[in-house]
Amino acid sequence: MKRRRLPFCCPVIIYAQVRTCTDCGQTKPLEAFTAIQGTPYRHGRCKSCRADRARDARPLRLVAPKPGKPVKSGPRPKEPSGVRTCSECGETKQLEAFLRIASSQNGYYGRCRVCRAIRNKQRYYGSPETLEVERARSRRNMRALRLRRRLQDTAALERPQ
């Protein structure tokens, strides 16, 4: 059997298992480069250089401290079990001083009952419009509650025993 030679117009492509990063200039294995989705190609920058560029491109989040509150620095120290620090007044109190809430990470509100009550009173009595809206809501709820109780009582009387 005779061997055929490939013509010069059809070069043989040899896929290298290494590549040189265009940012850092280091030669690394192909696994160090991110694949381009939907194509057999890979990015020209290695994963670590791409991550560095993405981190540098992200804008800094500068959060101004709230007036009257201490500036937080670093992670919060672990609190012993059974106590919690109120996010409003900053006092460390027993868990009984906080309302339970299932959607929270630790099962309790961040503000203590006293601070929540103060904040709710400020909101409730803050403006006459809000006060009137809250009173109307309360009247509606009480009216609906009385009606429900009345219907339950009449249904209990009509039910044979």
C-alpha cells in the first residue's frame, strides 16, 4: 500500500497542551485557561489573571457610617449562647429580650423589644396621616374579627350534637 503525502495547502494542526498567558506571560497547561462556552477555544488570559482583572474592575463599595453609631472594623466577635447584641442600642441582652423570627439566620430579630417598640411608636405617631391610616386598619381588623366570631358562634349553635 502506497502512502499519500498531504499537500502543502493543508497544514497539520498539532494541538499543544500548554498555552502562554497574554497578561502574565507564563506558560501554563490548558486547564489553567477558561474555556469559551459553545466553542472549542479557550481564553488568552489564565484563570488567575482573569480573576485579578475582574476584581480590579469591580467598583469599591464605600458605605458611609451612620451618625451616632460606631464604625465597624473586622468581623464581629462571637457572642456566648443565650445572649445577643441589639443592632439599634448596642447593648448585649438575654435572648428573651428579642423577638423570634424564623426567616433570620439565628432565629431572632436584630433589634431588642424595647428598641422595636420605640421605633414603632415613632412611626405610628410620626405623622397624623400615618396615625389615621393605622387606626382605620385597626378598626377594619376588629370589625372582621367580631364578624368571624359571630359566624363561628352561630355555626356552633346550628350544628346538631
